Amino acid sequence: MSAKRKIVVGVDGSPQSEAALRWALGEAVPERDEVRAVLVRARDDLLPGTSYAIQPHGRRPVGPAPEYADLLHSTVRGALRTMENPPEASETLTDGDPATELVKEAKDADLLVVGSHGSRPIAEILVGSVATRCVRHAHCPVVVIPAAATSREH
């Protein structure tokens, strides 16, 4: 019997992240592996205070932490309910930049799983997608579940 594996999954409430969570839970071996679902709550960052800013008052609105905790919990419990013999699953809610925090959470993991939102090419060039940044910076293998996979599931 091989050692227990730790699989970290990025969850944000999107269909892509739910597909990533289902994939990770299906990949994990019950009673041996652990799946850690991580939801990263964006910080209330100060934005440039120009008339061209997305939020003209200079702050990006961030919802209260309990809403994010409820979203994470309901997403994980929903995915576990669909399984006959689910693996061990834990939940982590953290604040910060999603890619940075997912890479940190996966520093001692065996696998990092993220869903791809299929961002527009210009947006990816300017800021990069979370999935792309995880692939570039993670110290473990990264599985990216493509946006198209969610349409095939339904």
C-alpha cells in the first residue's frame, strides 16, 4: 500500500471548479488519500482611483467571510453526496490572490487541481489566468480541468 496522497483543489463556486473538485474526489483513493478544497477570498484591495477604474471609489467589493465559507461547504458536501465511497475531504478558506494562495496551499501536496474558466486571450496576456499561474509556479503536478469539460458533463 502506498503512502497517503494530498490533493489540493481550487474551488470558487463556478461550474469549472465544481468539475475540478469532482475529478479530484474521483481520483482520490478512499480511506487513503485526502482532498483539500481551497476557496480563496479576494482581499479588499485598493484600486486606482481614476474615472477609468472598475470601482470608481477605489475599492473592490468583497463579500463577508461567512458567505464564502457557506459556498465552500455546500460545494464540497454537494460533490461528496454524489459518491458511494468518498475519500477524506477538508475545507480551507483563505484570503489573497487565488493563484498565489493555491500554490502556497499545495506546497506539500502531491497534486493541485484547478478548473479553467477559458479566459479571453487579451485578459490572459495582461494578468494571466489562475490556472496558468498555478501551472507555472506550483511545486507539484497540476491538473487543469478545461472549461469545455463542464459542458460535456451535463
